Amino acid sequence: MSETILVAHRLFDGEAMREDVALVIRDGFIVDIVPRSQLAQEAIAEVLPDGVLAPGFIDVQVNGGGGRMLNNAPTVETVDVMAKAHRRFGTTAMLPTLITDTREISERAVDAVLEATLNVPGVTGLHLEGPHLAPGRRGAHLAELMRPLEEADIAMMRRLAFELPVLHLTLAAEQVQPLQVELLAAAGVVVSIGHTNCTAEEARILFDAGARGVTHLFNAMSGFSHRAPGLVGAALDEGQVWCGVIADGHHVDPTALRVALRAKRGPGRLFHVTDAMALVGSQETEFSLNGRAVRREPGEVCSRLVLEDGTLAGSDLDMASAVRFGVQKLDLSLEESLAMATSYPARYLGLEEHHGLIKPGARADMVWLDDALHARATWISGRRA
């Protein structure tokens, strides 16, 4: 039996901030949180003198990192490199994300992530963002590879939902029927609506069928207007719906995000995602996406990634930067921005029993941020990474 004690000047437990507490970790799990003053004098503890200790970040949408893209090389090694790159920025649980690609690449990616969930720390499942998206809202995806959801796809996804800790699926309303969403949700698939030009009414039908999320709110979807609220309006108005947002200063104007944060009906919430590409955690300035060059351009919070025609192609964002953006640009409290990276995505994915919170019984996945909110250290299952 191994035991570790961490003493934190400030600790965010996923819901509230605590001061001067000691965290007792045994065999990879949190067993107690006590005031520092109650520690036995002989106890051996690591003291974190400043900053804040928080649950490890949970990223629902990670396309790449460390110079690698899942689409370009769908292997366990690629997933391992991605996970290590994002761990440096506080991410301790992530869903490697495959964007629209061929059936062969998709099958290889599924096999790689299945193995990675068993062997790569911090890999919690798989996000399939395509190919069942709408060509009219393709973003940086290849429209020619998009197609309707078929019976064989449903059978495969229901099997994967049983084999993976989490299977997250982004679908366009144009490519799916409500009954298909019901079947997927009943099997445990986390269904999210995105890359779609659907009306608010069409979105609500899919939410009623079991879709519980919206992929990168505002981006690649029908927008909000006073007579056609679109997917954005439906997502903000439907209380059961959760929405990922890319808070990098490029994908969504901060004004729009501030309005959305105030408007969102609960219990669903907005939560941080990175939509990260290969360049996160890498010094490279360019990479390939489905055979097309994507270049890095300077930005205030993080760089901007664009195709040759100027289309945004994912982000150069990490989760610690998203948390800082929330505090500095979106008028969020530190607690709320941290919750958007921890407890909110955990609740969305159904992982709150062991992830996203610092509480007895939870897995000891944590990040220590300095006073400027840069990641200083991470732990996965109690082991410092």
C-alpha cells in the first residue's frame, strides 16, 4: 500500500475553493481531505506553497498534440504522444478525436484508442467527429467523405460503447434519424450534435431522442437570430444539453461567449474543450490534415491554425490556456473556469464518480497551477507525471 500526502495553500475540489488543506492519497485514490492543522506532526507531506491544486483537466476533443495527429497516424504510439503533450498543460483525461476520414483510417483509429485506454495513462475514450456531418457545415473536414449514419455504423458504435470507457459521437441532424439517436443513447453512446445547419426544432427532436451535447458551440452550425434561433438557440435554451466551447479568442468572439454563459439554462453547462491539433506541445509551425497544409499564425492567447484558404482548422489551444482565457476574457471566477475544465465535462460524460472532483473515492488525477494559472505538475492515479 502506497500513501502520499499533498498540502495545498488553495485547493479547488471541482465545486468550491478550500484553503490550507491536506490531501491524503492511497493506492491511486483520494481517501481524505483534512485541514492542514489536523495533520499529525510526524506525517511526511509534499507542500505546494502557492497557486491552486485542482482536479485534472478533462478534454472531450483532442485531435492531436506533440506534433502528431490521430488521423495521420492512427496508432497507440500516436495516442501516447498526444496524451503526454497535453498532460504538460494539466489534462489528465482526454478523448482522442478522429475527424472525418475513410473507413480504413477510422477502423485503425478505433483499434488504437481501444488499446490505448488500457495502456496509456489519461486516455479515457474516443470521440468520433464524423463522418456523419453535413457538407454545408464542413469546417475543415472533407465534405466528400461525409455520409448518413447506417445500420452497420450503429452496430459498430453500440459494440464500442460497451468496450470503451466513453464513446462520444458528433452527428449532424441532416445525417441521422431520431430513432438512431435513441438506439445509440440507450447503448451508452454520448451523442452530440454538430457540423449541422439544422433548425432549433430539428435540434430539439434529437435532444428529446437522447442527444446530450453540442460540439464546439457557435462553430460549424446554424447560428442564432431573432426568428431562427438555430442550433445555438436550442442548445442554450434546452436545460439538459451541455456545450463544448473553444475559448481561444479565434473560434468565438469573447462577447458571444459571455452572452452564452449568461444565457445557458441548466443543469447543462458550457465547458472547455481544446479541439487541439498536432502543434500543441510542439515547436513545429505546420502540419498536414487530410493531405492539406495547416499553418500556425500568431495570436494573443494562442496561435491560430488555418488552411491555405484561411479556414480555421482546429486550435493550438491547451486546457490551462482555456482556463486562463475564461478568467481574463470572459469575466469568469477562477472556480467557474476551473469547473468548465473539470467537473462539468466529467458530469457531461458520466465520469463524475471518479473524475473531475477531488473527493474521497475519486481517482487522484490532479493538476497544480501556479498563481498565473500555468500548469506546474500533474498526477494521474496519484503518480506525478
